[in-house]
Amino acid sequence: MSTELTLDDINEAVEAKYGALIIPVGSHEVELVNALRLPKAKRKALLSLQESMSSTDDEGNEQEVDQEAVLEDMLRLVCKTEGQGNKLITALGSDLAKLVYVFEQYTGKTELGEASPSQD
């Protein structure tokens, strides 16, 4: 017995597993794109920003990082458009707790940081 796997099946499965996180902001929606579905350059930039959150100098001393600025940059990067990112950041205000919470929800939904899909 053979099994047929259509492109529609693949697209539906990928969307279900690696779909965007949608956040309503006013009358609009902001779409945070799964890291695996970002263009290669954006994935590389996102990884660099993540690494900067825990950066150390040449002697192993932790460097002070502006977490708010880095999280805002990461959100702008993963939003479907920079305009959506700016809209979300404006709605969240300069509240570091809100920025962290949104990014935690994003990483939980998108399994950010995994090189390949985990086996459930």
C-alpha cells in the first residue's frame, strides 16, 4: 500500500507546526514569523542578537546589554514587516517585562533556537 503526500498536505502540516504567532494590536494584527521561515540573513541576525544578550568580553566578564533595545530589535526582525514590529513595540511601551513576555511566547510557539524540529 502506498501513501500519497501532496504539496497541500506539506503546506498544511508546515503551517500548523511552524506557523506565525499572531498578536492583535488595535484593529490590526502583527505577525511574528517562525524563525525557521525567516530568510537566512534574518535568521543569522536573530541568532547574533540572541548571542548578544549574554555577551562577555575577552576576559570572560559579562558585558552590560541594553535588553530592551535588543528585544525590540529582535521583535522588529521577526515581525512580518518592520512597520508591524514598530506598531507592536509602540503598543508594548518601554516595558521590559512585556517585551520579555512576548518574546517568550514567540520562542515557545516557534521553538526558536532549535536547528531542527524536535520529536514530540
